Amino acid sequence: MVTWAQRPKLVFLTVCLSDCKEPDIKVEKDQLRFRGVGGTDQKEHALDIEFFKEIDPEVKGPLPFAESVIVTRESR
């Protein structure tokens, strides 16, 4: 499951993938790419999201948690 909200100054994105130990997350000014192995079947999952507005990819790092990966960035 993915939840995503983009406000004038912030982007909130949560990827819920259980048991994903080492997610590969690439944040660029206009998109996010997520790759990870997880879930009950331990299969590879991928997600590409284009943002409505450019963001500053250097502002804050992704925060991996046990069940999800939460990314917060400032919009430009």
C-alpha cells in the first residue's frame, strides 16, 4: 500500500511493505523510485511516482521503519 500527499511546501509518501530490510530509494527533483524485497512472499516490489511540482531532494532523508518507508521532502 502507498499513501501520498503533496502540499505546496511538503510531500508526504509512505510505502507499506513488511519485512523490507534494505529499500532502494532514489529521490530526484521530479520523481521518487522505490525498489525493495519484502512482504509475506518476499518478492521484489517497485514503485515510480512523478511529483506534481519539483521538490528539493536534499532537504530530508528517507526514514525506514519496520513496516513502512516514510519520505518527507520540501517542494520548491
